[in-house]
Amino acid sequence: MKRIQGTSEQEREAKKQKLLKELGNRWLPYLTPKDAEFYQLWQENYCKLILREASRIPELLHKEVQQAFLTLRKHGCLFQDLVQIKGKNLLTPVSRLLIGNPGYTYKYLNSRLFTVPWPVEGSNIKYTEDEIFAACRAFSKLNDYLHKDTIQALNKLRFVKSEQNEDSTIFGMVPELSKSGLDMGDDMELKKRTTYNLTLLNYMDPQEMSYLKEEPYFGMGKMAVSWHHDENLVERSTVAVYSYSCEGPEVIDCDERSPEGRNPALWHVGLKIAWDIETPGLAIPLHQGDCYLMLDDLNTTHQHCVLAGLQPRFSSTHRVAECSVGTLDYIFKQCQLALQNVKDDMEPRAMHLRSLESSVIRQGEEIHNEVEFEWLRQFGFHGHRYKKCTDWWHLPMSELEGLWKKMECVTNAVLCEIRKKGWPMEQKNEIIADLLALLTTRQELRMEWCMRWPSSGLKDSTQNAAKLERLYTVTRTGLMRDSEHFAGY
């Protein structure tokens, strides 16, 4: 099996160009259910992709979830995201909304989304409409259902011993455990990889899109979502997807092959082994209410795309987001850590610091940058959309902005302190070196954000930024004169 390796964005682009060059004017082969070898290929190379046909899912759950999609669309709760791809700011063709655990976020393509919280026992979440509450509750129910189904699917992969076990089949095929490379871990690890903490909802109407990219390797036709791995997930965690095609042109699932090899009227999920140029790909049709599970490490070893049909389509993509640095609890603890260096009894304008140790100052300024650029400015762009669903984020983000303003004062206090006389030169130089790097980064990021999303500014940030820039300029020029160690900095 021939593969091209690499991980970074530049390496991925290089791999893509190398693969396209090797292909020349030919297509890689791919199979659909109409091909005789389709099920064997699935069994041998894609056995961790499990399809749950709509008939296997409770009818009441279908009804609630599909109504929830339509409700959120009716209330204008689905939005295109502004993301960064290859250094360019682009709007996604797909409209989205993140729903999940209160206080959780999900970051992809340098864009942080904030969950509209689904109902949680003991929480006091206020929704703008009763219908929106019902919609969020429906996706919470779907999340619970998919969590249980995922554990069952993984356990069946773990314990399957006979090809006669029909419950472990994929269209009648049993995954060969020896080829699956399944690494389950203990029960705690299994729970960690299957407890979905959020779902990313997607909506797209191909009829309203002026341009959709052609699938570049297999000739599968128009793509709604290009080939990718889902980002920012717990390692080896499952991704579960519920698909719902709604109103639009009537679709006929005929037996005749289209020129592309698949029926272009139907939505499909495409699968391929990442950067493998020998193994055929799969195009699996998705009917209304079908689900599929990408188990274990499939999202890492393989890539998937979404091939457009004719009808508008919703999907609910349930994930175990890697949220160690992506929750409100985390960022508030970071703020508490940064502001431990401030004497409690001091007013902001007369702020005094407990320590001027270089490591303490550096830690505080790093957290300062994290709060501003990973949270406040991200929310400044995305925050308006959540008001259509709930005001849940308003209070914590206001509190976070207040803490950020204190950090602005801390920065000013540090700059004032290090300009005073009587400092040991070695300690002064160490602090200057750290501050120069961090303040330069801050100024560059502020300029970048002003260019990227001009309307995502913080309250009073223009005044604070201007003041900081003046202090930064004066401090850099003045203090660098004081030390020959920084003559060439």
C-alpha cells in the first residue's frame, strides 16, 4: 500500500500536489453499493465505518430531531463560519451551529465556536423561544442515543468472533478484527472516547450555491465538504453523524450509473485511506435519517468528504472535542492564575504587583494574550449569533472582559516598574526580553484581527491598545538603550 506522509498544512498541500501529479489525467477508482466488490472493500479497508440505516433508529427520535433542524433554520440560528485556509479568510459554504455542554467551545481552521448549551440537569439555561429549547433538548436526546450506540458498536468490534454475528455486520459484512487494529483500552478509556460533549450542526442547499468544487481524485462529482480529518478531537474518539435530507427536488435512486459512478441526486459520504494512491475509495449513499459512525482511529487513518446531492441537507455531527483548553472553567482558572500577582487592595490605576520575577510576568502576559485572542476576539465575531438562541454566554464573557481589562492594567504596571531605576541589570534584561516578545506578538495579533474581522473589537480596546502601544514603544526604545545586551534585538 503506497502512502504519502505528512501532517502540517504545508505538508498536506505538498502531498495533494504530489498525488495529483502522479495521477495526471486519470482518476483513482472508487466503488458504490452497485459494484460487486463494494462490500468486500468495505470489510477489508473501511470496517471502522459503521452505517446505521434509518429504520434502526426510533421513529420518535427521528421526528424530534428532524423538527429541531427545521426549527433552528426557521429562527435563523444557522450561520456560515469565517475560517482561515492557507492564510486566507473564507466563508464556509455550509451554515452551522454548535450545540453542547454549557461553557464548551470547539475550534477548527482558526475559528472558535461557542456552544449553545443543551439542557443539563441542575442548570438554569434560558432560551429565547420554547421551540429552541425543544430543539436543543432533541439534540441532547440524539447525543445520548448515539453515545450508547457507539459503545455497543465498539464492543461488538472488540468481541466479534464469528462472521455469523449479524449484529456486527455492515450491510451483511463482518469486520475482520485482525485487520481493524482496534485499540479499546479499559472501560474508562472507552467512556472518554465515546462521551460526545457537543454536536456541530450543518445545513446546505446545493441549489443556492453558485459553485461547488469537483472531487479531485476519484471523479466523484460535486463536493459539499472537501476531503479532511475532523480537527480538535480526543485521540481515537468516534465521530457520529446523523443525516437528514429535506424538501427539494424529488430524488430517484435509480440503478443506472451516472457518469460520475454514483447517483449525483443522492448525498454520499466519501471515504479514502489518507494519501493512499492504490486502495479504491468508497462512496456511500445517505438516505433520510441514516447515521454513520467513524470508530476508533478511522478519523486519523482515513479522510472523508461529503458529496452533494440535489436536496437541501442537515447533519448533526457528534464529537468528543478535545477541550482541555477550550472551556470556561479552564480560562477562568487561567485568569485567576494570572491575577494572583496583583495585590487585592489596590485600585487598577494604582496597581501593585506581588512579584516582578521574570517567570511570573511571562506567565501573566501569556495568559493575557490567550484571553484576548483565543476567547474575547473570537467571541466578538461569533457572539451575535448566540443571542438568537440564548443569553447564556453574556454574563461569563462580560466577566472575562473585566478580567482582561485588569490584565491590561497589569501590563501597564509592569512597564512602569521596569522603567524605574535601581534594577539589577541581569533581572531587568530578562524581563525586557520576555516582554518585548510577548508585546510584539500582541500588537501583531491585534493588527491581524483588525484586518480579519474589523467588527470583532473589544469594548475600549482601541484606547487601551493605543496606550499600550505608546508604552511599548517608549519602553522598548528607552530600556534597550540601558542595556548593551539588547543592542541588536
